[in-house]
Amino acid sequence: MKRILALMLAAVMLLGLAACAKTAGTAGSSAAASSAPAAASAPAASAAASSSAAASAPAGSDSAKELTLAWSGTGQDKDKFDALVAKYTEETGVKINTVFIPGTWSEYFTKIQSMIGAGENVDAAFVAIEGFNMMCDMGIAKPLNTYIDANKDEVNKVLDNLEPSLLKAMTLSDGNMYAFPTECNNIVIHCNKASFQKAGLELPKEDWTKDEFLADCKKLTYEENGVKHYAFAVPQYYFMIEGWLRNNGSAIVSDDLKTPTINSPENVETIQFLQDLIYKYGYAPIPEPNVDPIQQLMDGTVAMGSFGRWPTLSYQANDFKDAYVTKVPKFSTQQTMFGIGGVAVTSEKNYEEAAKFALWCAQDTFVKGYLSAGGIPANKAIADEIIPTEYDPENSQLFYASLKDAVPIGAPASYAEIDSIVTSALSDIFMNQADVKTTLDNAAQQMSAAMN
């Protein structure tokens, strides 16, 4: 009954989804060309773009077999994507019909629920960790263990090249794996090297503390020719803020994903610190809608920001080569947080074919062709081969190296609801100077209702 009601609710939500949404950009675990996994406005349902692998099937193959694939984004990189998927059709004779779905991760997963609930066939879908538990809870994602057991040699070529932390994140509490990992992302600090040089500062070491961060912020904030230059752009979204909370020994939800912990004393301390950067110290600008912190970083109007590898898409587009990355500064601890994603099988009808395609998306041809920028290849051998590119920041080896002891973002089955609650709370705190503890207490109450 819970599953039926959830699918009915998703269908109702879709009506509102068509009117207003945010674009997820490049598929990946919280990886996009903008400052967060969702930034530019675009209609969600009505703008879903379809494409097909146009290559002819090889002689003697089963050319009648087709798969429908859901992929996050507007299709802005459709030509590159189609060319890669066409190679799969050439190899196997299986045609891939891709539906690109713009929107936040929450909106993306809701759209997939709605499509399946309406009887549309979706054989496979790119799934970020934010949707693992939700899609499994709804019975949408199918366990891959049967396919893995029957194809161990081929599958192990992929899984043996993962950091244990990534492999663990791909296996849920029921012991099953639901997607083959294609890419991941984490939260690090991007620095404008010219800004540090102008301030007479050395680039920060990876083991720096919040006090050292604050001291640098003071020197990086100044006014010149009537233009205010700030030290830091505060993180505004679930994925980005969790990267800071983990450095103070806490998180948005408990480790078992059952209880909201957003209002823990540690989180209140961390978020108060970030709010103080704006209103007490004046080291950070008040966040504004449609103002991209990555663009501000490239312009030099902010010196630092919290992102993963996704800014490399903007760096490449703007020929920007003056960035450096380091870890988020230490509070009580220093703990890197990551997200991960891959292709899941969402239909029993073409299970074998869909699982084979999902595994292909985690291998060399697709990963090398699709992840030259934006995401971090989950496969270490591939990551070592393609990173750094010309537009990766200095110290870019940190992207993968920091995954060794990293922890995954906490994303329960109710992620769609709590993501909205968290984003709203952060907006009130950073844009409206709302009281931190009161706002987080209210958010915890709303999250508790959504999670139970």
C-alpha cells in the first residue's frame, strides 16, 4: 500500500513539476556546471528531451531489441552522449532510447516514479546516491546481484578498481547492489590562486583549521574601485552543506538514515559560523538567486567556494586555469563527504540487457568519453588516467585521493522531501538572517514528519 500511495503521490506532484523546476545539468552525483546540482530554471516534465542511438546494428545481431534510458539533465551534451551510446549499439545491436529529464535530483526521481506509475516503460536510469534508497523503497530499482553472480569476471573488472568507501556506498542495507558506479563527486574548497597571491597568502594546506580559514578570509576581503571582493561564498544546498557538517562530527541525518540531526549542537555551531561569515565578519556575500558562486570565483569577486569537480565544466567554458583545491577546513575533525551515481535497472522486462548496458556505462568507453570534466570517475584507474585535464585545478589529485576515508552523503528514502526542507532552512538563515537554532529546530521537526 505504501508503494502504491507513493506512486500516486508522485503522479500528482508531476503536475506542479511541469510549471517550475531547476536543471540538474550533467548527470552525476551532485555534479553540474553551476554552483550546485540544480541551478538554472527550466520546465521539468514538458522539456524532457528524447534521443536515440542512431548507429545501425551489426550484421546478425538482434536489431529489434531496444531499451529506454532515463538520464538527468536537459540534453545539453546530447551530441556527445548520443555518439557514445551509438558505440554500444554498434557493439551489441541494442538501441538505446534516452529521455533527458531536467530538474533537481528530487524532481528527477519524482519524474521517473511518475513515468513508471503511469505505465511507461523505463528499462534503466542514471541514479545518484540521493535516490538509491528512495527508488529501492518504491521497488523501482532492481537488485543487480543476480547479474553480478552470473558475470563475476566482467563485473569484477569494474568493482575491483573502486575505493572501498565507494563500493560500500553502492551496497544498501539489504546486501544488494542497485547500480554500477559510473561517477562520484565530493566537497572540497576551490580557491582563486590570483586572489591569494594578491593578498600575500600561501595556498591553504589540506590540514588547515577553521581558525586559519577565518584568518585568510580577513585578508581576502577588501574593496577596490567601488567593488567589494569577498573571501568565500557560503554553501547553500544539502550536498554542499553536508560537506561542512561532516567536519564537525555531525550530518543532516543519522548514520542509519532514520533520524534528523540537522539541529545537533555541532551543526548549529557550523552553520552559525557560516552565517557569521556574512553578517558578523562581512567576509561572504549574501547569496542571491541566479548569482553563480563559480562565476564569482572565476571573476575574483569571491576567493573561495565549496564545490566538487563540477566547476571544471565552467572553467573549461571560460578558459579559466587559475584554481586550486584543498580540503574543507577542520572543525573538530576533517571528514570528506561524497556522492556517487551509476546506472540502475528499473524494469524486469529487459533485465539482462539493461544490466549489461548499466555495466558498460561504468567501463572505459563511456566513462572516458563522458567524464572528461564535471564528475570524478568512480574507477580509480580511469580517474588516474583522465585527471588532471587542462582545466582541472592545481592539486586535483585530491578529488580521488580524498575518497579513501570519505563517507557518503546521508540520503534516506524521503530525500526528495527533506532536501526541500533543508534548502529552505539554509535560505532563511543565509539570505534572511534567521536565527540559526530556531530555524534548524523547525527544520528537524519537518524532516521528522517526512521521514516517518
